[in-house]
Amino acid sequence: MFIQKAWRTAAFGLYGFTQFTKSGFAEHAKKFREEDMQIRLDGKNCLVTGANSGLGFATAEGLASHGATVYMLCRNKERGETALKQIRSKTGNMNVHLEICDLSSINEIKSFTTRFSSMNKPLHVLVNNAGFLEHKRVTTPEGLELNFAVNVAATYTLTELVMPLLEKAAPDARVITVSSGGMYTEPLNNNLEYRESDFDGTKQYARNKRVQVALTEWWSEKYSNKGIGFYSMHPGWADTPGVSKSLPGLSEKLSGNLRSNEEGADTVVWLALQPMDKLVAGAFYFDRAEAQKHLKFAGTAASHAQIGSIVDSIRSICGLQPPMRR
């Protein structure tokens, strides 16, 4: 077990330093097709979480620049309003709107989705971007471990509760979940809230991101007849406020070679634009191409068999009813 963990860490480090950096993006971009980004999204509704800074801001701006109606879901009203004005000014698109919700609160998510759903508009693109890395074990007022609450519980609850709106946009609806390369270092683990005394925020974040990838597979299979595409992706190592705050060592070590927010968000926007018949359902994407979900000899692949029971646990924790059979 120790040897396997050491291998995962070493393999991830090598893979990351050669592929996830700014230079890796430049190399991969040589194969990008310009026509892929010339598609318009006029008349389509997109919801982006964590949209006031970093990858979320770049994603919202990118979608708005392609003509989409964008709903920015942010926790802080003041920062959200500043970001909203910037995106409208930069893109000239006035169909960009701010929604306020603290994604660490299941009750707030439920209130938001009730309010948002009352508009009865089809939702063509949901981008689960908001992410969080807290190194200490912090519990939310609702009793959830904070990393899990934002990265997993919020992603699951929001996606499930807007499913009727996604169905309205079928067969051209899609859910794009922003994961992380850190998930390569951890298998799926049913200890969702990391209750051990030796809590490790970085490890918990990696576990959360592994859940997101497996959850995307589960959704893709569960709702295969709904006309909704489910995809996860990895943005590479980008110079976001979250990285500089949560991983200052990485930020310092890779100073000058971290991706820009626009480079990190590039594949999210690309996934939103592509015809669904060109995408692989349930796949994990990196730099506009399907990517591996497991490193060689890492021993993480078999763990995905647990996703059914893990979804049951998440649903119970979030107080959601099982989906109705149709």
C-alpha cells in the first residue's frame, strides 16, 4: 500500500510537471482546431458556479463572448457584481446575470434551485466549477466537512435539482464538472467526510475530485436516455486565486509556468461549444481531448465500482429523494 501511494505521487508529479503547466498547454494547443471555437451559443442558457474569479470568471466570460445567456452563481454579492460588470463590459453581452448562493450550504442550494427553476427556462449548460481546499478540518453550520460540502455535496445537489431544466434543453444539454489532476493520487473512498484524526486537506480535496469524476460516469449511465451529456475535465495547473491561497508552495515553485485562467478554462468552453456527437459521454477531458482517468499501476480504477453506494450516501447526507423511475 505504501509503495503504491508513493508511486501515485511520483507518477502524478512527473505527469503534472510535463503536461499541466503553461508549456504543456502551449504544446497541446498546436493540435487545437480554430473552427472548434467559432460556434455560437446565442439563445442558450448557461449556469456557472464560482464565477466571480479564476476559472469560473474566465468560463463565464468565454461563454458570454459566444453569445450565451450566462448566470453567474457566486457566494459574495459585492465581488459578484464587480465580476458581472467586467464581463458585460468586456464581451458587450448584457445577457449576463448574477445569482447569489453559498455552495457550502445545502439549504441555500435548495432555495436557489427553487427560485431559479421558477423561471422555467431550459438550462443548456451547467458548469460545476466552484471548488474549495481547506487544510484544517472545518465543519459547516449544517454539520458537513467543508471541502466535501463545496466540492461534492454542492455539485451533486445542484446538478440533481436542476435536472428538469436540463431535460428542457435536451438533446443539447450538458453538465461539465471541473475536477483536478490531484484526483490521480487517490482512489474512490467511501469515507466521504474524512473522519480520521489525521485530517489532510490536500488529500481530502483529491478524494473529492475523484468522486466528481466517478459521479460524472454514474450520471452519464443513469441518465443516458435524457439527452444530457455529462463530462468532467481537468484545467491543468492555473494561476488562480484559489491555487495561490491554498497551495502557495506549488504557486511559488511554478511561478511563470502556471497557466492563465483563460488557458485553464479553455477546455470548459470547448466542451460547451462542441456538438454532443463529437464528445464521449462520461469522459474526462484535458486540453480539448479525452484523457485517462487513472495513471498506470496506480490501483485506482477498481475503486470506481463503489460509486453506486457512494451516491446513496451523498443523497442521504444532502437530504434528497431518490430519482423517480420513468
